[in-house]
Amino acid sequence: MTKVPTGGQRGPMWSGADGASAERTRLAWRRTALASTAVVLLTVRLATRDSFTVLGAIAVAAALLLWLAQMWLTQQRIHAIDRHEPTEVMRALPA
């Protein structure tokens, strides 16, 4: 049986489907990975369009390094969702 949020009223975004939240989160991480891949490909294309310079090589290396970090984070989060493990998310700003 699904649990009704506090107050006994179902909000407009509450679907009542078990696992739907995890599936939406997994799909959001997949979309993020796809978007970061597109950014890296556009960065490589821009850096190598006219000529391959040292600055272009640095930009490509930085983009690839950030892309690898994003892919690693995406995989870690998706595996945590599959194992039903809560992940700690640090706050960006102090409370």
C-alpha cells in the first residue's frame, strides 16, 4: 500500500506509483549524461574546426576529463538507485 503524504492530501505531483520516482531519477541521470556527451562533442568540433592549437588541445582535454567524471558519477548514482541505497547529497549553500 502506498503512503499518503503528511496532511492526508495528495498533491498534484503525487502519482502514487511505487518506483516511479526512482525511474524518473534514473532517466534524469541518463539525460544528463547525454547532454554532457553532446557538449563534449561540440567542444571537440569547435576546438578542431580551423586548426588544432595548444589552447584547443587543453580545452579538449579538460572537456574529456569532465565528461569522464560525469559518466562515473552517473554510473554511481544509477547503481545506487538499483541497489536502493540512499546517496548523500551535500548542500551547495549553507542553510
